[in-house]
Amino acid sequence: MTAIVKINHPALRQIAKVVDPKTIGTAELNDILKKMSVALLACDDGVALAAPQIGLPLRIFIVSHRLFDDNDTKDIVFINPEITRLAKTKVILDEGCLSVPGSYGKTKRAPKATVTALDETGRRFTWSGTGLMAQIFQHETDHLNGILFSDHATDLKNHFPDEPKI
């Protein structure tokens, strides 16, 4: 099983590389997506995961199928995601991270965000989200830019509340 890397791993501090669209659908990229899904599924409280969190500095993140009520939904794949819209307002939210285990803090995030990306078949799509989904988009994009939530969080604490980790 692929392990989630922790705070001191160098991949977490790199700006992730753009995925060549020609590699979408290849066995190599499909294997990376599978490793990400398996690693995320192994975390009871994880809701999303970026490729740098498994040590691969690639511009990919996934959102867990567990966020959706539909049992047929699979993890949502975002390849080369770009945040194309953010609400101008910010809200203060509790946040944690699978790569910074046991640490939580307050972050300022836009309550609405829109991302454009490629899916696992290479199809371009746009997804607008509010609340937790908007927070996920911003948190995972930070990972792709070498930023951890703990870099800008306030009131950092080490504890284990029942908050989802993104």
C-alpha cells in the first residue's frame, strides 16, 4: 500500500509539475490514480488527497467518493486543476491535513470556488463548489503549489477531533 508522506517530505514543498495530457489513460498514470485512491480510502477521516501527498510532485488531486451520498460515485479526479474563480469574501474554517497528522488550525478560505481540470479520460470539466468542496479545492491546490495549511493557519493545535482531513 502507498503511504501518505508527512510534513518533512520534500515533495510537499515542491511546485508540482503539470501532467502531460498525452499520458492520461496510460498504465503509469492509471497506476498513480489507483495508488492515490487506495491511500485515501485507508484514511477513515480523509476527504481528498493530492499527488504530492504520496511523494509524487504532479498536479493531480482526488476528492473521495465518500463525500457523495450516491454509492455509485467514484473518487473525482482533477488533473492539472486551476482555480478559475474564488469568492472575494473569506471565512475562517477549521482545517487539518493527512500529511500533518494530528494538527488542526483555523484557516481563511473563500466559501465558493470553481476549478477547471482534466478528468482521468482527458476530458476538460469545470466544478463549482461551496463549503467543504470549496475548502478542498483551495487546500489541494495549495499542496500542488508546495504550501501546507499549517503555513498560514492560526491557532494550531495538536489533537484529534472528528473533523475531516483534506
